[in-house]
Amino acid sequence: MFSNNGKISNHQAVRLLILDVFTGACLFLPMALPRLAGEGGFLALILGLLLTLADGAVLSRTLEKCENRYIPKLSGGWLGGVLRWLYGLRCFSAFVFLMGMFSSVLNETFLYTMPKWLVIAAMTFVLIYGSVKGIEVRARLSEILFYLILVPIILIGLFSIPEGEVSRLFAFKETSLSGIIQGTLVTWVLMAPVEWMLYIAPENPNEKPFRIFAWTLGIGGGLAALIYALCVTVMTVAGMAGERWPTVILMQIVRIPGGFLSRQDGLMLSFWIFAMFISLSGALSHTAELWGVREMKAGRYRYKVWGCALVGALLSWWLGVRREFLNIYFWWMLLSGAILLWIVPWFVGISRGRTRQGGGAGPGKRGRKMGGRIGVLIFALCLIGGLTGCENYVELENRNFVMALGVDLGEDETYRFTYTFPDLEALTGNGSSAKYPPMTLEADSLQKSEDKYDSMSGKSLDYGQVKVIVLGSEVVSDRDKLKALLEEIRNNPEFARTMLVCESLTTGEELLGLDEEVAGSIGIYMEEMFQNNGKHLGIPSVILNDVILEMESTDVGEILPKVYIYDKKPRIMR
């Protein structure tokens, strides 16, 4: 190895590479492939994995010929320097891309009011600390976090099975050859971190590199394919194409038995943050090592890490995941990959044959400091993961939590929104005895209604606790108005996709007006009503995600459960 970080074991190398490969692919592929390849997205993914497998055969053969010392062979002469710089640029590009995706996902799902620069800055400084401490710390951290990350993914798969239809994976009605080719190449680019096996030195140099590669691609690529397949079977390709991050939506709608988590996507994203740290730190450390630092002496490596991290963070903040940047990124990774992962490895590793063994890396830092460094990293990552529970900066006393939302048609093509709020004393036995009565506002959109409420009350509406959305019959029958409403709700990250949706046979305003007749909240009352009475009557509950997916192909009124008023209580119609 070309740095003084020390060597890592073979199974540590495999776990590092698995997390490197899986982390970015599991969120980006479900977003990109439906747009590129349509219903042929899953086929494109499989072809992309096969292309990566062929890539791995070339790289593995090269490493065998070079006795696992590929990068040191590039050190001589100006051409070697140029090649090392280009390899480093690929790693740096991956760092900017992954950091941009990391900040965008968090900003668009949970931390939507937190400045993007703050999200990036928090992760950047953790990355700097982890990368400076060397690959051993990163490898041992991967051992600790590997199963913590893997188990939730398996649970998502198990709990998603009842929600999906496997036949959706094999529908190729709307696809094209060009789309499949594009999807295949995008998948290959997303698997790029497997090339990082060129930059790490396993403990056993006699281990077949292809074995490490096969385990990496089999598990990391397999998990990415599993996530994509689950998204297709649960959400449909058309539903995925309309979402920004389908994987996050999948995390929301999967029902974990027991119902102890109302937003399990927050927990899942916390685990994803751990995996993203492993991947980002790999891209950062490999960049610093490849760009001219061969020995970790006199602080040179530390300064290089700081420089690469800060420049990369600024670029990711500026570029994000804009279409223009993505086009440049993928074209660069495609062209450079064809040269640096196929042509150059063949020339260096096969054409020149074996080289004299030597120049191995020095021993890594061990002992008590290792445990302390890992502990600091885990603590810092937990703090960043905990940010996913911070829905916004508004203080609790300045927020009103909406428990149920009613929507009716108003005059002049407007909506009438009815909000109900919790009785905190009835629910918890604490707090003020005052209960906010339901409030109805008329506006052109949900956002304008929210703005009107803010100006009237001085408080902000919080939709994170909404239990049920009650649609009036007029809204349900007006397809255009309903579609516009659902699109606005869909783009608001505060609305969980698991909240219940029903149709009022009167109006949403009248039904939610029964809030005064129940203890606690009409929203909680209706949620329990659907869980108990609905199950007893054989009437399935309909969640927000179901309505969004069926909006284009089905009359929503046909799937919504109907609710009426009897004896001043809501009742489900048989």
C-alpha cells in the first residue's frame, strides 16, 4: 500500500467495499432507472452488475499480476503521476456526488428547514477526523456497523413482501433499448467504488482478489438490486418515476409489526448515515492518498485530507444533485472508467507482468487509541443521525400539531381546509386544559392556507403527526382538484405516506367537527376506528401512498373507505 495506514484483513476489505458500493446505489438507482429505462429498469440493473463483474475480472487479474501493488507501479515518471491524479479525480468526483446526494436526501426528507451547508459541514468534519486516522479505524468501524446497517435492510425486505406484487418486476411494456443501455451504464457508474480495491492492501496478499470482488458485488450489488426490486413491487415503476427518493418512501410505507414507530424512515435513514460515512470517508481518503501523498509524515496527509474535504464540501453544496452536474459526472465516470479500469490496468498489470515485491506499508496504529477513535466516530455519527429527528427549527411552543386534516371544495375553485389539534391534557394527563377547536380556512392551495394560519395565530402548522386525511365527496369527484391537492401533499416531506385517507359522505369539515365529542383527538379516534372496526368489518385501510399510486390509473373514490356520522360519532360504511 502507498500510505502508512497499515493493512486490513480480507473480511474487513470486503465489508468496506460492500458498504461503499451499496450506500449510493440503494438511493440513486430507484430514482434514476425508472426515468431512464422505464419498466426495463430491473433488467438494466442486472446488466449493469454483469458489466461490473467483467470489470472486476480485469481488475482482479491486474492485481494478481502486480502482487496487490497496482498503485505503486504507477508512481514512476510523469505518466504515472498523471494516471494517479486521474484515479484520484475519480475518487474526488465520487466524493462530491455522494456528499451532494447525502445533503439532498436529508434536506428533502427530514431536515427540510435546516440549511444545506450545515448538514454538509457536520458530516465534513466527522469525515476529516475519520479519514485522518487512517484506514484501520475505518475498517474496524465497518466491522461494528456492518450488521447494524445490514439487518434493517433485511427487515425492510421481509416486511415489504406482503405489500408488493412480484409480477411488476417482469413487465416490459414501456421500455426501449436505448433506455436499457443508459440504465446499464448508470448502474456500472454507481458500482464504481468496487475499483477502490485497487487502493487497499489486504492482510493476506495471496488472497485471490476476484474472491474479494465477487463477495463485494454479490452482497453490495445484490442488496441494491433487492431495494430496487422492493420499490418496484410496492410502488410500481410509474410511482417511482414520480418520486424524488423512492427508497425513502419505501422506508415510510413498510409497516413494522407493533406500530411502535410512526416514522420508521427516520430510524432507517440514521443507519444509512452510518453507511454513508464509510463510503464518503473512503472516497476522501483515497483521493488524498492518490494525489501525491505516499507517506503519512509531517502532517502532509492531514493537510491533504483537509483540503480535499473542504473543496469537495463546497462543490457538493454548490452543485448538489442538479441535472447538469449529474450529466457531467456520469459522462466523466464513463469515459475515465473505460480508460482507467480497462485499458490502463491491462497495460500495467498484464503487459508488464510481475514486479519485484517490496515497499509494503508500515504498521498501522494500534492499542488503546484505536478504541477511542472508533468511539469518537460512533458518537459523532449518532449525533448526525439524531438530526433526522429534528423536523425543523421552530420551537415546540410556536407549533400547532395537526392531528387530522379535512379537505372540501370552497367557492371560486378554492379549497376549504379543516385542521384539528390534540387535547394534550386528555392524551397525556399533563399540559394546559385548553383545547384548540377545529379551524377551517379557505385558500387556493394547502401552502396558502398554511400561510394564512401563520399570519392569524403567530404559530406554524406541523403535519408530522397527522393521523388521517378526510376528503369531502366533492373533492374526490373533482379529479383535477384532487390531483393538484395530492401533488402538493406529495411534495411536502412533513406528510408521512402511512397516514390514513378516507372519504366523508358529508364534508370533511362536518366530520372533523366531531372533535369536541371525543376525548383527545378526532384523528386518533379515527385511526383506532380503522384499526379495530375496519378490520372487524373486513374493510382495508387506505394510506396516503396508496392514493398517490392509484391517482393516475384508478378512480380514487373506488378505493377510499367511506365514513359517515351516526350518533355524533364517525362510522365506517360497510
